Amino acid sequence: MTILKLSIIGILLSFVGYGQEAELVVFRHDLRWVDETKFPNYFLDNNIRDSIFDITNREITKYLNLKEIKFLKNIDYKIINGFGNQKIKMPKSIPGNDYEVGIFSFITRATVGYSVFWKFNLVIKKKDKVVLKKEIIHELEYYNVSGYLTAKRWLSSQEFQDIYLRLLQESLGVLPPTNEIIIVGFSDRQEENAKINISIPERNLLKIDGDWLNANNFVARLESPIDTVMGFRFKEKLNWEFPKPKLSNIIAQLFTEVTNIEVVYDELVEYNKKCSLVFSDGEELGVFLKWIELETRSSMSDEIESINVSDPLVAELYSQKEQIGYFLYTREEIVHATDKTEDNFNIFNGFQTKNTLGIEQIYKIEGMIYDTPIYAEYNESKGIIEVKSGEEFLGSMFVENVNPDNRSISNNTLSKNKINISSSGDFRNPSLKNTNSVEWYPVYLPKGLSNELGKMCIETMIFLFFGMGNM
């Protein structure tokens, strides 16, 4: 009899819950001191937004014992560039609602240092009385130092949804709240993407020490699992004179094709640098870098992607006898735009693009070495360099330092507490003897690639480095 009474009471209570009204009256997602290069506004993707609404509806109706919740059409969003925090404020109650729900999502860099936190506040009111108010905070940590020292994207859309669900469930008590640091990014999957275009890839390690991104002194060695493939040293000086250039007309034509500007590029050179690249087999190349004062931008359009091209840089390559090659460097910014994408001016960052599904910086070089056409690009958002000759892939590099004893990229070091990024500059003599100072980068070459093409691939990567650090 007692069991029957309890069952009837439970059924009646469930009907009472299903008869009540609930509405999500505010949903905010804000960024502070981070941008959409690393943290795209995934709420602008209708499929992702609807998925998150479904997750939210499922978890909150279960918590309140309701059938469904009324949802807002849009999510409020803001990028905070100055000082200030997200405001946790519920609007005035709407007559007729039994429950009102507010969700406040906030991804922010720490006030001091480079740590990143996702703060999540959930507020539930019943008849104008707060029945639940919970804040959940987790540090997000990119698994590799590259997440802090480059413009690497931190979260995939799936990771974004998974972490959102965790924060929601912790705020509702479905999961116990913790202070656990959430590690984002997946090394194995991302490194897999670096070799996806190579039929039979063989993994090597490029071990390097010095300021390699800024065309300053560095030393490096490419190692296979069983042997040293090649070694080389880059020096900021040249002890011999360049032969007379013979490819200027070809470079000028390439310059015009890429920039759509018909000028003699030498007339725009603002700065130049003469360097040398010496290989362990005795070969020495002279490198003449020329920085061009030029910028072109495309206006925003209704297309899905908008591309800006800027900062060309020219490299001429010489043996001691003749000019043997050239490269033109360019940088593209690909904006994965939406119908809400806009450029706004602020006093902290100047013009800033917002309301995107991500922004990618792509560094490219195009040219020729020993009459062989060469093309390479570095997608900083993905952390991958690819080198091609025509349609043939010569190799790729995963730009994440995998040395567990080193937290640097090109001599820039992130402290263990993520408070400081320091640089040793170009004051010490680079060396591969001290493991702690050497950076390791996975390089994939096709199985059976000739020594000549393998060397050309590494040379091209080295030349691309200079554009990556000087644009």
C-alpha cells in the first residue's frame, strides 16, 4: 500500500513539473584577451549551435523535471580587449515563466601571464527567486608550447562542444566540480594530418637550436630513426661576394603575378640581409633576403572566405659561381566568414575581425632551386608545413616542438608557470650538444625520395622559416 502511494505521488509530481514553463532568457559567450584565431565563435555555425541547444535542453529539463525549455534565437557575443569581466546579470523576470535560465560562458586569458580559463556561470530562477547559481572554472591548457607561442587553433568544434557539456553538467551537479586542468589538442591526430598527403611517409626529427624564425644564427640536424640524414648551419654573414644575378626578370614576373602590382620590386626594398647556409657535405649557399614595403588587402565580401595578401619578401640564392634560385614570400589571412563577420576598430588592437568561424595565417613561398620549381606553405592554425614541386609532395613538417625537455620555439621560451615568455635572442652560440636547449620537430619525407630532392625539401623549409618570422 505504501509503495502504491509513493508511486502515485511520484507520477503526480512529474505531471506538475511538465506543466510548468521555463525559458532561457540570456545566453552569453564572451572572449577576453584571446581571439578567434585560437578560439573561433562556433556558435555562429548553425549545426553546432543547435547541437549545444539540444545538449542544454536535455540537461536542464532533466534537472528541473520539465518537458522542454524555450530558447533564444541568438547567443550574445563580445570580444573584450580592455580590462573588465563578463557581467553576470539576469534580465527582469517575464510574467508567466515558472523558471528562467541564464548561461554565461567566458573564455579569458589570465590577468597576468598566458594561462587561459573557461569560466561558466549558470543561474536558474523560479518565480523571481534564485534557486541555483553556480560558477565553474577550468584552466584550458594546450598540450604543446606551440599553442602559446604561435597562432595555433586550440579547440576543434567537437572539443568545444565536449567541454561545454562538461561545464554544464558540473554546474548542475551531474558531474562533481573539480579544479582539473583540461588539456586541449590531440598530438597524434594533428601529427597524422602532417603526413596525410604523402603516400608512404617516413618520420624524421629536425633538431635545431638558435633563432631560426628570424634569419639569425642557428644550427640543425635532420635525423632518421637510424642515422643522421644531414646537418647544416645558418650564419648571418657571408665571406664572399654574390655573383651577378641572372634571374631578376623571372622574379619580377612572379612578383607581379602574386601581387598584381607591376613595379620593379628592387625599387621597393626597405631592408636587406646577406647570409650563408652551410651543409655538412661542404656545400655552401649564399642567401640574399630583401624586405619589400608593400601591403594589399581585399575587402570583405559575401563569400565564405576572404583572403588578404601582404608583406612580400624576396630571397635570392647563390652558389659561389652563379645564382641558383629565388623565392617570393607572401602571407595570406583566410577569414572563415559568416553573415555576421565584421571589422571593428578598437584602441587596443586597431582593426579587428570578429564573428568568424576561424582565422588562418598562411605563409607561402614560391620559386625555383636548380631549375626545379618549388612551392611551400605553412598553415599556422594547423601547425603544418608542406613542400611541393609541381604536383609532387616532397615532404612536410609538424611545427610543434616534441622535445619533452624544452619549452621553446625559435629561442622563445614559455615559463613552466605560464607567466613569462622569454627570449635568449642571438647572443649565444647555437649548439646541438645541450639537449635542453635543442628543439625537435617531426619531418616527414616520402619513402624512396632521392637525396637530392630530400635536401631540396629541407632547404625550402629553411627558406620558408624566414618568411614565417619576418612577416
